[in-house]
Amino acid sequence: MTASIIDGKAIAQELRARIKAEVASFRATGRAPGLAVVLVGSDPASAVYVRAKARQTVEAGMLSFEHSLPADVDQEALLRLIGLLNADPAVDGILVQLPLPSHIDATAVLSTVDPTKDVDGFHPVNAGRLATGDPAALEPCTPLGCVHLLKSVEADLSGAHSVVLGRSNIVGKPLAQMLLRENCTVTIAHSRTRDIAQICRTADIVIAATGRAAMVRGDWIKPGALVIDVGINRVATGDKSALVGDVAFEEARERAAAITPVPGGVGPMTIAYLLHNTLKAAGRRSGLPST
Ligand code: GUN
């Protein structure tokens, strides 16, 4: 079997077009939704993501507020900025780009963001709401994008065995909660899991979020499985470099029914859901019916 390719770029574009139309109606209330993005330091990959977020925010008709702080900023100054953004009525969403420098306590920073503006869904209140099935949650963007891509191939995921590779707070853990909500049987596997390849072979759905280039080999994939690759790894190829996922794509596509490419799979969905969450937060803060 040769897998069909799940075109995250096109699906994200469609989602952004819908959001843009909803933003246009929101603006009839007299203001535009606003997203503040905070970047600490000058990590090149983070700077690229932050620029892409700002551009797409503006393209959707929203306001983008960008805050760049030096890598050696002290934690108190960062917390003060977040306090100002929490209090600013023009700001509906706040995103602090991760990773943060090691002298900053990321848990303390993420817990300072107002949960109603937490468009990353990383605040413990939102993580708890997701885990308990409370619809008031703002939910993490990358896992939302993964579920959307899966449902573009198979509308009903009920009963599917989903193996999530990776247990991060950003992807693995929230994604497992969302797949449970879709009535999947969920296994979370990680760097200490025994017989990880064997577990993977039992999966109807494999989602790789390990950060290890091409870790998932073709013979880990059950014929006909759906494969979502969250990884974005820069690897050297001779004197150049290339982006590769956590899945050995050419091998896996020979066995999967459908697979996401890297780039052009999950990546564009993350930003589309950031815009979705910002509009949702703005609607709630303005007392509009929930979307
Ligand atoms: N770094 C990598 N992924 C993410 C994300 O989804 N949100 C934030 N804030 N930082 C990230």
C-alpha cells in the first residue's frame, strides 16, 4: 500500500480562511481580536515561528503585538510584562514562545498567563479543564491540529488504538486526552518504554512527537495505519541541512493508509489553531456565543 498524503498546508489554509471570515464578523463589535507573542532571546527557529505567527495573525484580520526580550532578561521583568498583557483589554491571547532560557522557570511563567488569554492552553487550569472534559478549556494548538488532520481522513476515530510517541506537556499529554475524547484506546509511549516498535505495530493510529529524526521506521507501522508526524528536526545532508520528521517517511508511506509530510503536515495546523484559539478567547471575553 502506498499512503495518501495528508495535506496539512491545504487543510490549514482552509481553516484560516474560515477564521478570517469569522474575524470579519467579530470586528463588527467595534474591535479586532489581539494576540500578543513574547519571544525571549534570539533562537533562530523560535524567531522564524514567531514571525510566521505574527504574519498570519495580521492576515486573518487580527492585531499582533510582538514583544522581544533579551536572552538574559530577568524573570521578574518577564512576569511584569505578562501582568501588563493580562490587564490590557486589547490583548485576547498571550503566547510565550518556548523554550525559555534555562534561568527562567517556565512553569512559573506559564502559570502567570491569565487562563482566559492562554491561547497555548499551557496554564494548569486549562490542562486540568482538558483532562476533566470541561469545555471552558483553551486547548493546545498542535494536538488540536493533529486530531483535525486525523478526522480529515477518518471522521470517526472511535475504538481506534492510538499510540502517541512522546509525553510532553505541549503535545503528547494533551493529545492523549483529546484522543480519549474521540473514544480512541490510547497508549502513550516514550523514551523509557520497552518494546516500543512492537507496541507501535499494534496501532491503528501512530502520532510521533519524540523530537528524534526518523526514529519511527517503516516496519513499526501496521499496514493501513494513519501516521501523523509532529517532528521537525533539522539534519545535516552533506554541506546543506534539511527538515525531517520523527518518522522515516519513505519507509512508512509504503505501509500506512495516510501520512503527514514534513514540512507541510502538522506545522501549518499549529498556527491555524493559534488563530482559532485567539478568536475563541476574544469571543468569550466579549461575551459572544461560544465557537
Ligand atoms: N514551542 C514549540 N511549540 C510551541 C507551541 O506550541 N507554543 C509555544 N508557545 N512555544 C512552542
